Amino acid sequence: MKKKIDRAMRNTTLSPAADFEALQAKIKAMKNVQYPFVDVWNCRAALAWMVFSEDGCSSHVERHTDEEMEWLGITNDMLHAAIDAAGGAINWSGHYPITGTIKERLELVQ
């Protein structure tokens, strides 16, 4: 198994700095969107955005990965606090509003 992994990774460069820069660009592009929220699905919470098409006729949810949320300084405790503040629960799938703390973290993205 190790040989397969080594072979697969031979031409792969892992660049967390580049990944972080891409995340910053993504947040910059979306931070003025009016609809960031906490998305709960399958008993898991994530920061998410409602992303609309250019003509506004369609939308989709874009969830941040655990790694992206860590880079932003957004913890699971913050997400759970937002869910609790909205009267929700981690076992109730749905969209919950972000808290002021989460909003402040998003505003720090340069």
C-alpha cells in the first residue's frame, strides 16, 4: 500500500500557502454575498454560502471544508453556538444564521 501511495504522490506538490491564498480569494469574492450561514446536514455543521448564478435564476450551497474553516479561525464550537442561538440542534438539518463572532472572523479576511 505504501508503494502505491508513494507512486501517486511522486509528482504532487502540496502547497498549503497556495491553498490558503486560494481560500482568501474565494472568501473575498463571497464575503459581500448577503447569505452566509451555518449549514447542518447529517449531524455535521459547516460554514456555507448561498451562491447565486449571474442572472439570479439559480443557486447552490457551497460548504467550507474543515481545513478551510480552521484557516479562517472558525471552530465547531462557534458553529454549534450559532445553531443553539437560532434554537436549532446539530441533529436538525437546515440553514442557521451566523453569529456576530463568525461575521467578525469573515471580516478579517484581507
